[in-house]
Amino acid sequence: MKYLLTIILFMSVNVFAENKYVVCWETKLDKLSECVTNEMTKGFIPHGSLKVIQNNNRFFYWQPLKK
């Protein structure tokens, strides 16, 4: 649960970052890939590595991107 709260906190920080950072997060890798590709067409680049957490037999994937 604390990982999910960390994600939400990180996403809320992005509101004040003047669109310098974006976080794509999904429960399916193909959807995450679509999000990352979409953001890369807007000029963002992946920042750091793909993160994965497991909660109640569900996987959550997220990828931070920056301009």
C-alpha cells in the first residue's frame, strides 16, 4: 500500500513541475508501453528504470519520464 501512496505522491508533484516530468503507470505492460510511446512523441524521455510492485496478486508497472 505504501508503494501505491508513493506513486500517487510522485504524480501529485508533477502537477507543480510545469510539465517537466510525467509518470506512466498501468497494470498491463502493453498499456504501459503505449503510454510511454505516446509521451515520447511529446518530447519526453524515460528517466530511470521500469518499476514494478505487487499488491494482492496484481502487478503495477510505472515508468517516469522527463523532458
